[in-house]
Amino acid sequence: MSRCLAERSIDHVLLERGEIAHSWRTERWDSLRLLTPNWQSRLPGFRYDGDDPDGYRTLPEAIDFLGNYARAISAPVRTHTTVTSVRADDAGYLVRTDRGEWRCRTVVLASGACNIARLPDFAARVPPSVAMLTAQSYRNPGQVADGGVMVVGASSSGTQIAQELQRSGRQVTLSVGEHIRAPRVYRGKDLEWWMDAAGVLDERYDEVDDIRRARRVPSLQLAGTPDRTTLDLNALLDRGVRLVGRLAGITEDGKAQFAGSLRNMCALSDLKMARLLDLIDEWARDNGLDATVGPPDRPPPTRVEDNPSLGLDLASG
């Protein structure tokens, strides 16, 4: 946005509560890699130019990329400036910060979508003896005591954290709600390549039937690893992670209660994946790619045990 405004000679300022890439510096786990391949790191007039276009940026690399871009375009960033309120008035907007006030005709909200951890009210009933972390405060397995761990949420963050904790020797229970299963590589190409080429990523907000629903859709169940392996629920099961349904509540005595919808959630996720792959297959056929890529393929259905647990005593470890 700053680059585009500068090109049009529009005076502007960027207000940042911390340093450039603050959320990436302070609210991400240590081993995180971007879900998108390096070639998708594209900003106006600035893109990835390294020798690993199909790799996935590490956290330090992502931070450096944003910092380098800010310097390259001489972005007018005011760091360590927290916005406390924005009010409309006859002249435009009055923006109050902890370092003074700004008046402007237009305000662009570029604060991101995941800056505040969303905890249900029943989280207050987690026993005091049980440590509770959000995806923003989790850094590495060293923060977590020995014993069992429950991870809530099976989208990209939840599955990656569950895998890391399981590999560290913890016994992990993954509470699975709505999610979208996706293969990392399909027909020999990264799924993001297919989605980019087929125009899936070009859909505008005003082309969506239900924008409220679209804004609640979870991220694809992807992970950016050097070996480009698929990280889905079947892969976690193979590593010993136990699957349970969506966390529905916690009793007064600290017992987690899970919905009995695990099988339905997994079947729905498999269906959404199949629809996406069908769309990709159709696009490949219509554009003459069938002879140059691998054959169509479908991963096996997500495995669900006959009687998943409906409860867990959190204090028991």
C-alpha cells in the first residue's frame, strides 16, 4: 500500500505498534515456515530472487524480507506507535496514538486478521495446574511440561504445532473442528502453483456468494517443509497423535468435552479437498496440461476410529 501511494505522490504515514514485522517477530513459533513457496513472495516492485523458488521461507527470512522491502521503498514508518482510537469528523479522521494525534482524509486498516487470540469463555475452567498457551504465545516444545498435551484446532497452525510436540516426545491429543484438507504437492506441482495458475487465488470479495462465511473459512491444512510432505490428519495419526472432536466445553472440575462430530468433520474436509482437486483437474484438462503433469490422484479418506473419546480429564496429564 505504501509503495502504491508513493507512486501516486500521496502523502502518507505508516503507524506500527512495534518494529517492522512486529507480529512475525513476537507472535510466531520458532520453527514456523511460510505456507506459500518462495516464488509467491511478491510485493509491488519487489519479489524473491534467490535460488530456491520452490522452498518455504523460515521465520527469520520472512522478517528480513519485510524489513528489506520497507528499506527499498523508503517506507515512512513510525515504529513503536500504538493507535488507541480512530474517530471520524467533518475533515476526515482523527487518529490518536500513544505518541500524538494525526489528522487525515483516509485511513487504511492493515492490521491483519489474527492479532488477537480468541479464547472461549470456558477456557477459564482450565485447571490452574494446566499451562495454557495460544498459537501466538507458543514458541517451542521447551515451554511445555512433560506429559500429555491437547492442541485445539486442526488447521495449518494446529497441525504443525501438534506434529512438533509429538516429535518432542509428548503424547498429543488433537481436537478437530472445521478444517480444509489439502495435499502439499498435487500431480507433481505445489498446490499453491495450481491455485495460482487456475485463478483460485484471484476470486474477489464481491464475487463470493457469502462473504461472512468466506471470512470464517479456515486456512488450508498445509505446512511448508523442505521435503514438501503433506501434513494431514492421517499423517498425524501415523505419528501417534490421537484425534478427538471439536472442543465443546470444559466442566467445572476441569474435564474437556468433545463434540461427537469428528467423523462428519473429516468427511466434509475430504469433500472440500475433492472439489478443489476436481477444479484443478478440469483446468489442467482445458488448458492442455494433462500430458505434462502427473495423473489425477486422490488421497485416501481420513481415518477415524469407531468411537472417538468424548472427554478428557485435563488435570490427569
